[in-house]
Amino acid sequence: MQVRERATARTSIFRTISWVISWLAWPGLLALCLLITGWGFVLGMPALLFNLAYAVLAVCLLALERTMPHEPSWNQNDGQTFANIAHTLVSKGAVQTLLIFSTVIGLSSLVTPTAEPGYSIWPRTWPLWVQVILGVVVAEFGLYWAHRIAHEWKPLWRFHAVHHSVIRLWIVNTGRFHFIDSLKSIAISMVILLALGAPMEVLIWLSAVTAFIGMLTHCNVDMRFGPLSWWFNTPELHRWHHSRDLREGNKNYSENIMLWDHVFGTFFNTRDRRTPEDIGIAEPMPPGFLQQLAWPFKANWTKMG
């Protein structure tokens, strides 16, 4: 009898701990990553500390996916791990880091108001944290429309479909984007900030926030959000965006904050179900990484012909 009571007590404690973690995980991990990144700015090593924060986030989410998954079946192998990693290295590594950011740094130096104090529209005299919040809001407008157009315009959808072709969500397919898709989305958001004269620090912070929230939105962790899902792009919302039912899937286009989904009427959330009945796409997607890179070009050329 005592053994059974102790087992029941342990089960109750475990459930309580899991419940607390489910509420604290999303805001807590995001806050931790932002604090580590901020520390990197203080030390003059933002890139190094950002990578450390990203690694910490990945390790924590991988552990949580195994111990308290949102959807246990999503922990099963789908044969796409190599393709997911390869897409991430190309789209997030090569395209964003090497191509876009080298271009952004160069363009940023051109629009920096060194000669005329009133040249820049951007409020550079405001506290940096206020500028970062403003940068997230402004850039989100570009991210929102880049994402929405990729769903609604067939030639761009073929590239974006590579990301949506997954049949499970977990942190390893966070960066599963065709490099053309990544190039389009990041370029549009960065151009808006550059045109307004935003400093490089704001661009770096925007990239960090987008990276952290991007991994969090794709994680397979049992989390609770409450009012957070009204303001931020949480896993609760992003799972509906991956639904094969387009009444659910063509919603929640925002990357970080849900402002523009509310403004343009594409916000979607429901308490009727915890998870979409089916995620993925209607079109068949080849299984190999190189085949997936070539697939959008072949499909678009065939249609044009």
C-alpha cells in the first residue's frame, strides 16, 4: 500500500512539474536567449554569445521534446533529418550569414547618417531596446507579406512548399527552407529597415529574435501559452499554419509578433483541437535534399512551358 502511495505521489509531483514547465518554457527560454545575446553586446562579442544562446536553446528543446512532447508520434523518424540539416546549412548558413549579412553590412554603411544629422528617418537617439522593438514591428510587415505571398502566388509557393512538406514538426526542421525562399523573406524585411536608416545593432537583434522564436515555434514540446498566443508567434499558432487544410494553413503568416495577422484578418487559433488533423502539402515532394532544391525550378519551368 505504501509503495503504491509513493508511486502515486511521485506521479503527482511529476505532473505538477511538467505543468509548471509547460507554462514557463516558452517565455523562459526566450528570455534566457535574449539575456545571453544582450550579454554578448556588453562584452563586444554578440555573434559568439548569440551562437551560444542558440545552442543552449536547441539542447533544451531537444531534451523537452523527448520528455514532454506535444505530439509523441512526431518523435518518430521520417527520413528527413539529413535533408532538414542540409537545407538549414544552405539557407540559414550560406544565404543569410554569408550573402545577406555581408550585403546588409555594406548597405548599412551607405545609409548611416554620418554627414547630415537629420538624414535618417530612424530614431537613432532612442534607447536601443526601444529601437529593437520598433525594428521587430516594422520588419514584421515585410516578413508577413513575404510569407503570405509565398502561399498565395504559385511560383513562390513551389519554393516555400519545401518547408511545408514535412509531416512532423520538431526543432530540426526549423531551418528547412529552400534558399530562394530564405533569400526573399530576409531581404524584404532587411531592406525596409535599411531604407529607414536603422543601425546595424537593430538588424542583428532582429535576426536573433527571429532565430530564437523560429526554433521555438517549430518545437514538439507540450507548452501552454494563454494570452501569449495573441501577441507572439507560438507553437500553438504555427502548428495551425502547417495544416494541410488551407482554411487553417493559410493563416498565421507572422514570424515573430502577430500584429499584422490581426490587422489583415489572417489570425487563427482554436481550442477545439490541440493539433491539426494533418500537416504537410498536397503535392508530392521528392525525399532527397538535392531533388528538393531542384523541384521548384522544374515545376515552375514545366508550368511556363
